[in-house]
Amino acid sequence: MPAARRTTRAAGLPPAGHAPARLRVGVIGAGRVGAVLGAALAAAGHDVVAASGLSAASAGRAARLLPGVPLLPADEVVAAADLVVLAVPDDTLAGLVAGLAGTGTWRAGQLAFHTSGAHGLAVLAPAERAGVLPLALHPAMTFTGAPEDADRLTGAPFGVTSRPAHRAVAETLVLEMGGEPFFVAEDDRRLYHAALVTGANHLVTLVAEAADLLRTAGVGDPARVLTPLLTAALDNGLRRGDRGLTGPVSRGDVGTVADHLETLTERAPESVAAYVAMAQRTTERAVASGRLRRHEGAPLLDLLYEAADPAGSR
């Protein structure tokens, strides 16, 4: 007897209604994202029948999260599936979809969704012309390949792009995987993804950079120092936006920023450009939001513009 279907209701959304019939699912790209989504669809009662993955890590992840699912070439995965999950790198997605269309692999009536945040529906056009129902379902969550990835999917926001007639199907699939769907227009997809990259990827770089500078300053356990500070800063930023800013820029302390630039130039010259860029943008936002008055921000910006372009070519 098949397992009971799981249809999760996201906060603020109506019930998903009738879940789609049990689908044969194929996962192309059994990597950090694809294997987790395949496992979530299996838990919702669908039948994951095939997957593809080129690396040893993908094979190991599929064995752990999709036990008993055969690893097959991409065209065979599509041929076996009613629902195809495309969880491949952004730059390979278009070629994969078009290549499968060129060999006549797609068939009318299939569903296909990709997990790319950078792409919308246009990249699926070759499949759609073959009669495939196209969806873009991007989990706005970071996956590292660790065992806790499956737990991170529960309640994760999914950026959904679909044709209006297919929106209910897209949202139901997200709900079945345990996520919470929100709609992103096709024309906004690139900006949406740039926002997430700025927040998540660049945040990791900033944290690692700060930790390295603390080590250079002789602090043996940077995480102990940074954890409470960064946790509070993140909370302030999320709750208060630009009003949550603290530190020398928020006070207009030109001398402190100049001292930072001098010591970074001496002891961590590879960090100067990043510091200047972030301090400049922070100052601009502080002035625009009224956190810093224009006459207070002007000397800071002059200092930072000069540091960014000491030759005066701007």
C-alpha cells in the first residue's frame, strides 16, 4: 500500500487542494539540490524512478537519499518520467534542455521544473514547444551536501515562476516538498537571484574575511567573537533595514575609516578593495536613508572615492 501523501500548507496560503496523481519522477543532477528534492517528492508519495549524476559525490548522495533509484543517462531519465526535475548548474541548463529537445526526448504531457534561481521559463522553451508543462521552482536555501540539507527544505521559501494556468500545479508541488511558494515574475527572475546571491553568497565571504582579519590581529577563535556580533547585526538588518546600521560610518567617523584603510594597506592589502567598496555603499545607503546627514557623509565618500581611485581617473 503506498505511503500517505504529504501536502503541507504554507503560512498565508490556502490549502493545496487535491494533490496531483502519483507521478514517476526523474531527477537530472543528483547533486546537493536534486537529490534532496527527489527525496522530498518520494516522501510526498511520488515514485522516483531514475536519476542522473556524473560525479562520485552525486552517486553517493543518490545512494543515501534515493536508495534503489538507478543512475541513468539524462535522456533515459526523461523517457522514464512524468515529472522531470532539472537540478543542474545555471550555465548548463539551456544546453541540456535544448539537447534533449533535439533528440526528441521530451514528450507532450510531461511536467518539468528546474531549480535555477537565475532562469525563468524561457530556458525551458524547447521542452515547452514539445508539449511539456514548464515550471521554475527555486528553493531559496543553501545546500552544502550535509545530512541536515533535508531538514532545511522544510518551510524553505521557493521562488516560483509559471504560466498563470500552471501556478496551482507549481505551488502544490512546492507544498508537497515541504516548502513555501512565492511568485516571481519572469522579468524579475535575474534580479531576484542577484538579491539572494548578494545576501547569502557574499555574506559567507564577508564572514570569512572578518575571521581572517581577526586571526591576523592575533585572535585565536574568531567565531567566538563574531557569533554574537554578527547574529545581532543580521537581526538588526532584517528587522530594521538601514536603521539597524551601527559603527563608524553611521557616526560619520572619517578618522576611524581612514585608520582602517591605512592598517589594511599595511597588514592585509588584499582586503582593501572589499572594505572600500562596502564602506562606500554603506555610506551611500546611510545618507539616502537619513541615517547619516549629507554633510556628514560627504567627507567619508570623498575619502573612499579617493581610496578606490587614487589616480583620480573617475
